[in-house]
Amino acid sequence: MHYVALVTVAALFEFVWLMFRVGGARAKYAVHAPATTGNDIFERHFRVQMNTLEQLVLFLPSLWIFASYVSPLWAAGFGVVFIVGRAIYAITYVREPRSRSIGFGLTFLPTLAMMIGIVIWAIRAAFVTAVVQ
């Protein structure tokens, strides 16, 4: 589980990096708080941060449930793909929003795979429990 813990912290540090990018863009493009609009490039940075927050809500619980009940090593591997995907997403989205697909896929697909793996594990565990009783 130590790899899963490291992946979790890496994902959180990546989110901190995105927060700093938003802060830097806010200053560079003079978008003063509480505004979240006013400059296209700033808005891209802000959307990357918010989309990452949305993805973390799915990713983190899936990572830990999958690691606990299916495979910590596979969970860590999926987590690394997620982190790389988020970095690609952040860079490509700010450069050109239409080019974000690869980064999004590398983020969403590992999370989806873990969610499906959890459902399969839970159904199998419920079936085994029902048969044993």
C-alpha cells in the first residue's frame, strides 16, 4: 500500500501545482479575485484546475478501494497513468483546449477501469458469500 500512498500524495502535489498555475495566471492576466473570467488563457488554467478537482473526486476513492480489495500494485500503476494524464491534460488544454483528449483519456480510463474492477470484485464477493451461507 505504500505505492498507493505515494501515488495519492503525488496526485495531491500535482493539484497544488495546478493551483499555483492558476494563481500565476490570475496575476499575469490581471484577473482579480473573486473573478473567474476575463482572460481566455486564465480561464483555461482555471478550467484545468476545476476539472482536475472533479476527477480527483472519482479517482481517490476508486484508487483506495481498488487497492484495498483488488490489487495495490495495479492501483498504483493506474494512479501513475492518471497523474501523467493530468499533466498532459493541463499542458495541452492551456495551449489548445481541443487537444486535451489524450490527457483526458489517460485520466478517465484508469479511474473507470478501477471502478469497474471494484464492481466486479464486489459482485464476486457477494456471490461467494451467498454461496457459502
